[in-house]
Amino acid sequence: MSDQKKPRLAEVVKVLEQLYPIEYAEDWDFPGLIVGDLNDTVGKIVFAADPTMAVVDKAIAMGADLLICHHPLFFRAVHEVSGLGVHGAIAGKLYRAHCGLWVGHTNADVAYRGVAQAAADAFGLQNQTPLVPSGEQNSHAIGLGRVGTLEEPMTLRAFAQRVAREVPKTNYGIQVAGDLDADVRKIAVLPGSGDSDFDEVRGSGADVYVTSDLRHHPATDALQQAWYEATLNHTIMKPALINTPHSAIESMWFRYALDDIADAVEKDTGFRPETERVGIVTDPWQLVLGRD
């Protein structure tokens, strides 16, 4: 198709923000269109968890007109976008290549068929509800994280193996804490940094909490409390913890997003963009030592 038949970036952004409304974002978060000329046309959209320099170079080489990432290019306010810093250099490179950058961060976390639901679905959770409810979208309850049940109970060890199979592979791997031989069924999932939500997880009654970036003290406190309550009540300790690589679990969103976005753009504009993943692992760790 000619450029005249391709939608403008402004039209694609409108579609994206119907799927993943900006108002769903946390107060501290500023997702949406970060780089781009609204009059540029969009024929190819590529996806990656993080807008690193390597990702941007690959996206441009792939012929991308728009790069969609989960993580922002800028987490904090900036006062320059010169080539003196890597973020300014990335913005400049994208502009020169006429490649936009749109970010679906916490707005995509909570949305229907967003980050949390994609992971929960992959792990086999049924009867899902939000861990932290925030409202409805298209008659579906939405919010931060998901809580659901497995079709049948399985041991923590077996469930952790399922998680390891589904989460994209990184050198960091996953970590598990709890009674590996205990049967589990009710699961809480919060892709991304989740150790500030232990109260909500305990309140959900989940047997297992799957998240990322678990720090030593919050995780230790949560486990100690779980073991103590199990001893008092003569029950299994819960929640057990499964710590996953941050970007890897969040990138499971792309299992839905590539088709969902292409479908929505086609429905709204009559043009179906090509979609593709960049395929670069952006979790930062390259080597893990001392496990033997």
C-alpha cells in the first residue's frame, strides 16, 4: 500500500489509547507518545520491553515506523535531550529515522488483555479478578495484578516449573521460596516490582505470589510471617514466592498486544499494520555465579 493509505501516527496513538487508556496510569507515571511526528505514517509496528539503544537500532533496521515499549524512556523529569546523554541520543535517533515511540506502562498493566492478564492467562489461572481493583473496561474488571485459581491443585515445585516454561528465558532465571512439595491452587500475579503489595496478596488468600524485584527485607518479612501463621494454624505456609525477571514477565504482554493492536488499527483505519517483536532480551544480567 502507498503511504497515503497508511494511518498517520496520530490515528494509531488514538487507537492505542483506547486499548490502554492513559487515565489508567499511576499518578507518577507518564506513558503514551514519547517521540514522534504525528503526521508520519505507520506501516510497521515493532515491540520491545525496554527502549534501549540496542532495541532502537534493531527496530530502525527492521523498518519500524513505531516502536511500542512497556517501559518508559524517561522515568523522571528531564531538562535536555541532547546527544550528551543516552536518552537524548535515543530520542534523536528515533526522530531522524521517523520512528515514533509509544509507551504502555502502568496503563497497560491494568488494562483488559494487558500485562497482568497476559501473564495470568499463560500460567493457567482461571476465574481471574484484579489483585487491586480499579474499575471496568469493556465490562471486564480491571486493576493492578490478577488473582485466580489453577484448574487442579499442583505442587509449588510443579507450578514454579510451569512459570519457568512460560516466562521468556534470561540468564537470571527465577527464584522460588516456600514448601516445594505443598499443593497450591490460588495464585496472585503482579508482573513488575511487587514487594509493596504483600498486604493485598495476603488479603487475597493466595497460595503463591508471582512477581519481580523482590528485595531481601520485604521478602524475608513476608516469608517469616507466613511460616509463623502456618505454625500457629497448622496449615501450609502462604503465600509462597516466585521471583521472576522483571522485563521478561512483562514482555508476555506482547503475546496479546501484537494482534490486539493490529486488529484495532485495522478496524479503526482500514489498514492493518505489520507487527513484529524486536527479540532482544533487555533484562540486564548477563552472568550469574555462585549457585553450585
